[in-house]
Amino acid sequence: MNDFVSTYGFLFVSMILGAMLGLSLYLPLMAGQLSLASPGFYALGGYVAAILSTKVFQVKEPFPIALLLLEMLIAGIICGLLGVIVGVPALRLRGIYLAIATIAFVEILRVLALNLDVTGGAVGIFGIPQPFQSPIEYLWIVLPLLLISMAFVYRLEKIRVGRAFIAIREDELAADSMGINPTYYKALAFTLGAILAGVVGAISAHFLNTWNARQGTFDASIIYLTFVLIGGSRTFLGPVLGGMVFTALPEILRAIADTPGLPVWLAQFLRDGRLIIFGLLIVIGTRFFPQGLVTPQLLKRRSRSQANR
Amino acid sequence: MPQPQLADSISNLDRTPVLEARGLTRRFGGLIAVNNVSFSVNEGEIFGLIGPNGAGKTTLFNLVTGLIHPSNGQMLYQGDEISKLRPHQIAKKGIARTFQNIRLFADLSALENVMIAQHIHTKSGVFTGVLGLPPAPREEQKTRSRAFELLELVGLSDRADEKASNFPYGDQRRLEIARALALEPSVLLLDEPAAGMNPNEKQQLSDFIRQIRQQFNLTILLIEHHVPLVMGLCDRIAVLNFGQLIAIGNPADVKSDQAVIEAYLGTD
């Protein structure tokens, strides 16, 4: 058991982080906005934590949990503010144009991170202090965080604000005519996603021990998109399960590639062709499962009206 | 073109206009969809808007509800200019509508459709909502029971949890009316509410429209192609042709208007 945990502890935490990143993309999607900005806010949140913990706080290891939580809070606030600043103009764009604009945003942050001194340039920031002895202990932070975010989105889908999001997703013009301000609610959904991505970034910076410009890239945008599109874009469980499964998938593929007797090219493809496989899954998945694998129908929503008669 | 407006405004002198269009014009490129249209609608009226296809009726509705903005002219609601407002701001002022090509939230249940439209009458935000703090729970309860009442009114409460897209056409139109009523409007715009209904359903709809006017103190604007329904239901009728207002007045006068007969009603 101990062996298992030490081997897979890193993977478990990564899977939970993946689930939350899926949720961060799902939030704007609730309001019908295909935003790929999450990796940008994730990277920013990570830099906030990396800079604070290596340059500002200057404490001995183990890094205090309270400071870690403070960093997550600060990262969330900064990403939330930037989310509003970026979201309000960007959300004037629709559909694929918004997606492209958010990719541009991610690229801008990446280039900035590569070239600024404070982010450590191309090398990044090393030796981010550890609050825990081993990777698996990060579960103490990330598991409650995942449960809170899941509960948050679960509740959101059932309340006034969530209904406004969903109305905009279903028909923005009709929602507008029903008194819902689309600009406000789109920006709100986008900002909630930005905050979550930023908080996840902050904890990830510690978890990965080092943070650099490879953290927020176009590749990551596509991977997070896979979480949601294949996992399911109509219920929060979709991105959560998608994020977990697809974070684990490269490991699973690697294990399959190690089975003896496989042709060399196939083993190679399974090991290194992760993005190709994700791309194929997006194409095939959206063709055959337009709402993803986990759909509300699948979950057989309980009748909502019973209680009110 | 002279605008035959005088006669009818005299008969309604005792009422105040709820809606007023002043020289309303909308161009789409070279096409003038609505051309210098002026009229006013009085409180409590059922006001019909008829005309051949492409006459600019729906464009006029879109101008009233802010989906598009006029190229020239003004739209006034209770004396305030609303031509520059966005749709949600106009909805908040008390003007609700249905759509010619039904725009329900197709994937959501009938109940959710009507709950969504109570947005402006509730206040709870992200945190009060998620944490279930006041006023969220009470609002939620109220929103839900109000939605049921409205579904009951249009006769759909037994299918409240069904997806809107599963309803037959006529029921979808009724659901759209329930959704519009959830805004608690003072003006209701119905864009071809009887389209696709059989004569029997049309008669029921006619009665229903009168009933809701009474019950909710509504002023109703109505686009409809079915002439007998319009003539029987409306207090006044405006006729549009190629974007221009060619007649306005009570049904009997409009029916015998020479220009209207030539443009729209046709000669027997």
C-alpha cells in the first residue's frame, strides 16, 4: 500500500488539480462562453505563489499552511481582477473568436513570463518551498478544495445566477429580452473560472516545486478543453471526471506502451502522442457525444418539482 | 404619405399613451425596413399590427424591445425615451415579448424557462445563492411557485418538468407567453401568437389574450396574420406596408380603408 501511494501520490494530486482546471473552463461554458483562458490564469496564480513564497515570505521549510492559503487567496483575487479586466472586452466576441482571443491572452502572459525578471525569465522560479513531506499530502489541501468547488458549481446550477448563465448559453438574445444582462453574467462566469484557475495555479506551484513559462501554454488550453468536451459540458461532473481521467490517461498509455510485444512505433505513439490522441478524442467525441460522456440525461436528474406542489 | 392618425386619437383622448413611436426609421443597408413610423398605444389597449410579409412588423417589435436600434426617430415608454436602451433594460422597465420563431430555452424544462424570466424580480447573487443565505431561499421558493402558477394559467403545469423543445408547437407558444408574463410586464408584445394553431385553438387564444389583459392590467401589442382574429380581438389596428404605416384605427375603419384593401386584404 505504501508503495502504491508513493508511486501514485503525485498522480492522484494531479488528477484532482486536473478536475479543478476542467471546472475552471466549465464555469464560463455554463454561460455559453468558450474561453481557453484558464491556463493563463493558472500560470499567473502559480507565479503569484512562486514569487510570494520565494521572494517575499522567506520562511524556512516546511512552508506554513496558513501562508499557502494566503497565497491562494491572493492569487484568486489577482486573477479575479484580471478576469474582469480581460473578460469585459473579450466577451464582446462570440464563439470561436472568443476562443482565439483567450488563446492570445494565454500567449501574451506566456511571453511576458518568459521575458520578465520577476518571473525568472526562461528558467522560471526554482525551489518553491514545500509545505509537505511528500506529494500525496497535498491531498489535504486539494481534496477539500475540489469538494468546495464541486459543491459551489453544483449549487450554482440551481440558483438564480446559474439560471442566468444557462439562459445565456441556451439563447443569449432571449435571455437579454427576459431582463438578464448578458455582459454582466458572461463576465461573472468568466471571472469565477479565472479565480478557480488562479487558486489551482497557486497550489500547483508548490506542488510542482518549480514554475516556468511552460505552465500556461496553448497545449494546456487544448488539454483542459478535452477535459470538458469529452468529460461533459452540461453538468459539472463532466469536467471533474474528464479532468481526472485525462490527467491519468498519459500514465495509463505509458503503462500500456510498456506491455511487452507491442510494435515499437505503437509504443512510441502511446508514450509521446498524447496531444495527437487528445486531438483525435476531441474530434471523435464532439462528433458522437456532442455534450460529452457525462450528460444530465445520464445522471437522470431528479424531478425538481415534487417538493413544491 | 398622410398618416391617418387623427380620428383614433380623438376617441382615446381620455387615456395616456404607454408606448409612442415618433418618426421611427430603421435602415438595413439600402433597405428601409421601417420608414418614419409614428403611432401611440394607449394603456389597456390590444393593439394589432398587420401587413404583408416583409412589411416591417417584426422589425418594429425589435425596435420597441431594443433588439435593434432605430436609425432615426424615437421610441417612448411612458414618456421616457427607450430607443437607446438594451433589451434587458427595456425588459426591466416593463416591456416583455414573445418571438415569431419561438425562442424558448429549448433544453430546459418548462418550469426553468418561466423561473429564468423572474430574474429581474429577484436579487440574490452568487454567494447568497450558493450558500443559501437570505434572501435566496425565500426567493427561490417564490420563483418556483410563481412559475407553477403561470404554467397553470397557460395549462402546462402538469408537464412542468418536460423539456421545452418536447412541447408541441402551440404549447411552445403558450409557454412563451407564460415566460413573458413572468416578467410582470405592463406591455406585452406577441409576435404571431396564433401561428400554427387550428381555428379552435385560435379562438381559445383570443379569449386567453383578453383574459390576461384583464388579469394583469396589460397593454398588448400583437402581430398576427389571421385577419378575423385580429379584427375580433384588437381595439385598434395599424397596417404596415413596405415599412410605412398606411392606416391606423379601429378594426371597422381599417377594414374598409382603400389603401389597406389594395396592399393587404385584397378585393373580393
